[in-house]
Amino acid sequence: MVATRPRLTWRVVTVREIVPETARVVSLVLDVPDWEGHRAGQHVDVRLTAEDGYQAQRSYSIASAPEEPWITITVERLEDGEVSPYLADELRPGDLLELRGPIGGWFTWHTREGGPLLLVAGGSGIAPLMAMLRHRAAHRSPVPVRLLYSSRSADDIIYRDELERLAADDPDLAVIHTLTRAQPKGWTGYRRRIDREMLNEVAWAPEERPRAFVCGPTPLVEAVATLLVDLGYDPASVKTERFGPTGG
């Protein structure tokens, strides 16, 4: 009888590729032996061990689609962080990491669940929502999607080129940006934090029974979830994932 690996044991994985996303964000493409597969929206834990035995671990959403042969996590460097500076600055292809997962089953979506979808992201909170968009693209799903993405500036938009390409090739996908701190010359989009008026303009009408996924910093997530319910969304249809201040 062949022994099977428990889902949440630590395993050693290999860094296959490091993809710069912005000045402070990289995506790590990882080769995970005997990967059981995941659902779009799940996350993994990454653990680092120092020479003196000290360990630190952080959770990172999986940004890759379940259909891809490797898994990708996207890391934003926090200057005073314990883990993210090493992952973003020191790691090289061929290096090894400890990882466990996939973890989580509530903040997930599969094309067979349908839509329409409202995806709302702040900063690196785009990662699990990107997994959903990539999963949808892999299936050529016609489920209509609106993504509202809040970033500090145009240079801080993670997956910027890929989002533009996905939207250009798909009339059922709308990508709407709001830039909260700086806007390039000629910018005609939103230029403030997400508020009730913006959601009223962008979100699907509650009568269309949309599924909403909101991910980002805790204040943004709580504000957006409350506003969506105020606008008539069923609270059970609004799923949230918060990024709190963990030290990075």
C-alpha cells in the first residue's frame, strides 16, 4: 500500500522562477512535488528557518490557476518584515523553501459555480482574485466578471500587463482601477479610495445575484463588505479575505 501525504505537512519546494511585478512585489513560481492541486482562492504557508533554528512563517495566497503545472505566490516586500524581504530580495531560482497547503475552502471559486462575479482588491489582495481570473481564462468561461482594483499609483498595479491583456481579449471581463495617491498624466479613471458611490457605479445590481470576493487590507475589506450589504447584497454572497499587519 502506498502511503499518502497528509495535506498540511511541511514539504520542501524549489523556486523555479522569480517574476518582478512592481518595485516592491515579486511572484515566486514554485515547483511543488506531488502537489495535490488547489482551488482558486486558497493559500499556503511558507516557513523560513535561520541557522540558529529560529523559524518564521507567513501565509500567501496562491495566484496561479489550478490548471497550471506550478504554483505561484506573490510577495510584497515589507521593509520591517521578517519573511518578505528575504523572499523578495534574497531568494534565487533553484533555492529551496518549506511550504504547506493548500489551505482554506471558503474564499474559493470554480467556474461551475457561475456568477456574475464582483472582485474587489486592494494592493496585493489581488493575488487570490488573479487565481480566479486565470482559472476562468483557462476554462474559457463566459461568466461575467467585474474587477475593481485599488492601488496607490499606476506603478503599484500588480499583474498590470496581464490584466490589460485579459480584459482586451474578453468582453465579459471588465477591469476598473482606482489610484489613491498618484495618477499619471491623462488619467481618466477613479482617483480615490473605494466608496459607496464608486461601488454603486461599478458593482452588479443585487437583483443579478452576484458573487462578491473582496481581498486586501483589513480597513478596505471591512468598508467594502459593509457598503455592499448596504447596497442590497446578500451578506452570504460577500466573501472576504483580510491582510492584517503581520510583520511581513
